[in-house]
Amino acid sequence: MRAEPKRWESPSVRRLRKAGSYTILTVLAVVVLFPIYITVVNSLLRPVDIASRPPTFFPTHPHWSSYADAWNGGHMAKYLLNSFIVTIAITAGQVVTAIFAGYAFAFLEFPFKRTLFVVFLATLMVPFEVTVVTNLDTVNALGWYDTYQGLAVPFLATGFGAFLVRQAFLQVPRDLSDAAALDGYGHWRFMIRVAVPLARPAIAALTVFGFLGAWNQYLWPLLATKDDRLRTVQIGLKQLRATSLDAVNVTFAGAVIAVIPIAIILLLFQKHLVRGLTAGAVKG
Amino acid sequence: MVTNSRAQRRRREASLGYLLLLPAVTVFAVFIFYPFLRNFQLGFYLNPPFPNLPKRWVGFDQYRDILGSDSFVDSLKTTIAFAFLTVPAGIALGMALAVAANRKLKGIGIYRTIFSSTVATSVAVAAVIFSMLFNPIVGLLPWLGVNPTPPIIENPDLALGAVALVTVWQTLGLTFILLSAGLQAIPEDLYEAAALDGAGATTRFWRVTLPMLSPTLFFAVVIGSIHAFQSFGQIDIITNGGPFKRTNVLTYSIYSELTTANHAANPGKAAVLAIALFVITLGLTLIQMRVLERRVHYAR
């Protein structure tokens, strides 16, 4: 937090300054929040009222039916389930492969270790968009088009995750691994009982980060599925919008439904997200 | 005997190491390195205009034709314009939020949560919401007097700006979190020292905050640019690359060559475009690494 200037201020000046701060903050908050607020309001209005002018900003008679329509008729229930399945599979895969690889790079010695580490870092240079042409062929050849595997498997490992966990494992004191070896701990037991618990902050950051990324994916689920039963929330939402303006409240309700799960997760794990985001940015 | 068992142990350790790397390496090999390299090969073949005809080896001709074509140059210009519309505005706004929230006030936590709230939205959610708000019948912008003909998202002069606005809003939460963390890492005594020297709030911002924040700002610029060059969802949802290809950014043009809605899929062309996208991203990453390296050097 910034220190207030250490000059003498009369109480009234200080009060004025404070009021000014709150005014600025509140104006900014209204601007940032407005699109979300109006989405919630519109989801509770009938389409006729959404189109009427002046617009309604406070729904006095909320119509909740749009949520049922989005959930059932709009298939949001199915899309949400698909998103959860794919996202959990991707997140779990990313965490496990990152722990394995991070452990190998931090605690084990083997030929070509440095080369392999560079290979892991090199994956960070290739945006996924660059690989879609062939990945589509690969997924087709494997018979994975329109399947959960096709949506999840290409993302089960990331160079970022391996790097993050390796860095955390390198902080584990050497004495601990020596002591564990004396106690007859094998590598697997040491990894699960000692290293992973000590690297929990990094692993938590990776989990939140992976979850968010997987949940928000758009290009790949659009390319790799056609069957409505396999569509994820993001693509489902696009389809919900494509319906006519008579059901515009349902589209707004769909948007709210798509945001709720991730909003809950973020509120619970905000701290970890910040750590994951700033891992590369803010340092010394 | 001792050396023998040590060699054995070393061999066991090595095989465990390879075993642990195997899952990640398999994913990387199949879904990153192989497709990356195959792009170059695909680029050598010209795909026929109709499916089921053989493709033809044309070597570097296809690279030259595509990368020199007006449609590629236009797409590249659009992508660069999009980056210029989104990155500076996004960082300026994120900075404003971060500075405003960087005070000791009662209830500041609520404001911080609100400022980071757009993290909960995805590109698709933001695009769907805003495309409704832009709509001339149900939208609010027309009611506010912003009602051009043709409507915003069908308007060749405004569509890219509209998509950029959506992007700035959607990424605002991330930018805010990133810059806030940077601001909080600035030692307080620097401000105190500056205040003692008689520096006012404005001077402190330009002389203390900005220089100290420059590494974070730089990181935000690079990440923002890379993101801008990979933007896809908002364009697919709001404009479909139109009107008149005015929002046909690079990633959208790759996608268009892969979907068979209007014509036969053209993987050869998509591959060449993907290589171009890779080269641009690589350039941005290398610039980032160069500058970061220099910063670390100076700090010593």
C-alpha cells in the first residue's frame, strides 16, 4: 500500500480527499461491472422489455423462466457437464504430468537432462493455434473426433507446469531428501509424502491456472467437435446466441450460467491465481 | 562390488527419470512438435479446389504466393491494428484501476474484487454479452445515441474497434491483477523519500511508480500482444471475420481454411499461415527475453 504523504492536513481536507478517492473508485467500479450487471438484469426481463426504451435497469418483476429455458431447452446443463468433464481431466492431467516432470528435473540425474529441459521450455514457444492443422488430422485418425479424449488429451501436459513445479521442488532442502533416503524412502514415497506437500503453493497456482485455461478454451472445442452432445459451455453459448431475438433473455441467462462456476472457483482460490499469473512477471 | 551397485543405482535413477518424463514428452511429441514440423511439409503441397483430388507438390511457390498475397497482407495489417487497439488501451485502463485501488481505505477489498471481476468471464461470454449490447434492437449502445448505419458490427469502419472494446473489457481483470501485484511490490520507503524531497503525487507517479513498474508493464505489453495475435473467439462470435474481411485476423484466417463451410478445406494454406503466426509470436517472445535479460543485468 502506498504511504500517504507525511504532510500536515486539516481533517476537512483529509475527509475531502477520502471522498474523492471513493468517488473515483465507485465510478470505475460501475464502469467495469456494468456489462455484467446489465446481463443479469436482461436475463430477468421479457424480450419485449429488453427492447423497450428507455431500458429497464432495475427489474421489479423478475422472470426467472429464462434460466430454466437456458438450462433445459438451451442445453446449458449438458454443456456445463461437458465443460466440467473436459476441464477436470485437463487440469488433473496437467498437474500430474507437471509433478512427474518437475520431480525428474529437480531430484534425479540422467543423461540428456539439460537437453530435455530445453525441449520442455521450447513447447512454450509454440502457440496452440499453430498446431491445429495437424492436430485435427491426428484426432480424426485416432477416432477421437467428437469425443472427450479428443478435447482433453492434447492439453494433458504443459511446459509451463513442469517448469513451475520444478522451481518449487528446487526449494526443497537437500537435507530432507538425504534424510528420506536414509529412512529407506524410495523416490515415489518421497515425492508423494514430502516434495508435493512442500510445493503446494505452486501446485495450487498451477491447478487454478490450468482450470481457468481449460474452461475458457474456444478454438479447439469448436474445431474438434460437431455433435451438440459434446459441445462445451463456450461453444454452447455461441449457439444459444444464434437463436432469434425472441429469446434474447435466454441468451443472457446462458451467459450468467456460464460465468457462475468459474466465478465461484475464482472467489475461493483468488490468491493462487494471482500467484500463478505473477510467477513470471513480478520478481525482484 | 560397491561401484557396481552404484552404477546400478544410477541406471535405476535414470530410468525412473525417463519414466516420469514420458507422459509429458508423449503429449508434446504428438500434439506440439509433430504438428509444428508437419506445417512446413504441408506448406509444400497445393491442395486441390475440390476434395478427393490429389494434392500437388509446389515447393516454396505456395509460401511465396500466400505470404505475398493481398489477403495475407490485409490480414496481417488487421491483426497489427487489433493489437494497437487493444494493448495500449487495456494497459492504460488496467493501470488506472490499479493505481486507484492502491490505497489504504476501508472497503478497498470490495473494489479490488470488482476490478478483477472480468477474469471470471471468458472470451465467449464477453463476446456474446457485447454482441447483444451492440445490437440495434435490444442493445444499449444504440439507445445511448451510438447508432451508426450500418450497425456497429456490420460497419467496416467500426467492427474492429468494437471487437477490440470487448477484448479490452474481458482482459481488464487480468491486467488489473498483474499491475496491482507490480504496484504492491514497490517498496514504500521510495515514496516516503520522494515525498520528503517535496515530490507531489504527480511527480511521484512519473518518477517512482512508472520506472519501478516498468518490468511489469513490459511483461503486460508482451503478453498482451501475444494474446492479441492469437485472438479468435470474439471475432468468430461477433463478426465472423467480416464485414468485408475487416476483422479477419491471422488466427481467424487459419480457421477459415480449416472449416469446410464455404469451400474445401485447405490445410496447405492454413499451415503456411500458422507458420507466419509462429514467427510473429517467436519474435515477440525473443524481444521479451532480450529486454528482461538486460534488466536483470542492470539490476546487478
